Amino acid sequence: KAGVTQTPRYLIKTRGQQVTLSCSPISGHRSVSWYQQTPGQGLQFLFEYFSETQRNKGNFPGRFSGRQFSNSRSEMNVSTLELGDSALYLCASSLSGSGYTFGSGTRLTVV
Amino acid sequence: AQSVTQPDIHITVSEGASLELRCNYSYGATPYLFWYVQSPGQGLQLLLKYFSGDTLVQGIKGFEAEFKRSQSSFNLRKPSVHWSDAAEYFCAAENYGGSQGNLIFGKGTKLSVKP
């Protein structure tokens, strides 16, 4: 079965712009969570959605937001980009109690 | 605060040698525990997970991990390392019962394999 699909794989944006990243979970998985990975901070939890509702949120500023659609696909948005937002953004989907399957990530570079 | 610690930032082993990567956690109650592997520029692949029961867990690619409650540890082992095992390894934990996607990760251990 298909894995977790993240698009696009690479993005280059300018400071001050906004960006939207997409994640399609494994079919049947209703939970989608997002993580930011940077060399300095490592892997940090952004937020988690289940059945279109945000159930959990990490410690990130309000510029980071997300949503989930009725087909479980999820998007995350970052507004007013800063240089420090350059990172690998990973999405994971989960079927309750089974662990998390990660996508290949979106590499965002802010210049 | 809840935390996961991987004491070794970088480990180099010879091909064919055994491997042990260390992981310690600090949680109020025994969490769910995971090991993931990441190749450069790629996402995370789940190697194995521990929820409860048998404390020795078998995973993919010949890896296993042992949960030791008394030491708050969940160390990853492999009896014979292959060159293709060179990657970064992450230990992660989640509140028992699941906490809605909030995995806490260690900083990772980078594994290099000498021919």
C-alpha cells in the first residue's frame, strides 16, 4: 500500500513570504502529525490532526498553522517566513496504537 | 519534563561488528518507545516499537531493542553491522496510551561503518 506522501519535496522561499506544505497519509489513517527537523533543535512536534480536528499542538508560534481535510489529507502553513524556518518538515500518519509512519519530508529553504 | 536522551552523537563501527545504541527516557510512567532510522535527506523509517509485554523487541533489518524499566533504557542492538546500516538513528517516546502524535525524540546517533 502507498506510504505517506509529502509535496513538494523541495521549496525555496524568500523571507516574509508564506508557504503551504501538503501531506497525504496512508489510506485509512486518520491521524496526521507534523514535525520540524533542524540541525540545532532536532525533531520537534508541531501539531496533530485527527478527523479534521487539531488535538495536540507543540510549542511553535502562531505563524505555524495546519488543517486536515475530510479525506485525511493535511496541509501546514507557515506565514511571514523567517530564516530560522529553514528545515525539513516531516509528516507522519498513524492508525491508533500502531506507531507512526513518516513521509520523506519537504525541505524548506528560506533566503 | 519528559525527555529522551541519546548519549552518543556519533559512533563508528567496523562492518561485521556488533552494535549497541543507547537511549534513556524520562517520563512519569513507562511510555511507548520507538527506534527510527533516517538516511540523508530522507524521512524516518520505523525499526521497532515497544508498547508493553516482552521486553526484547525484534524489528526490521535484523535490529532488536531491549526495554529495561529499572534503567529507563531502550537500547538498540544489532549483532553484525552492514555498510548499508550507516545512517542516523533516533529513539522516540510517547505517553503510554498515545498522546495524539506528540513523539519526543532524542537528538540522534549518527552511525558510520568502516569497511
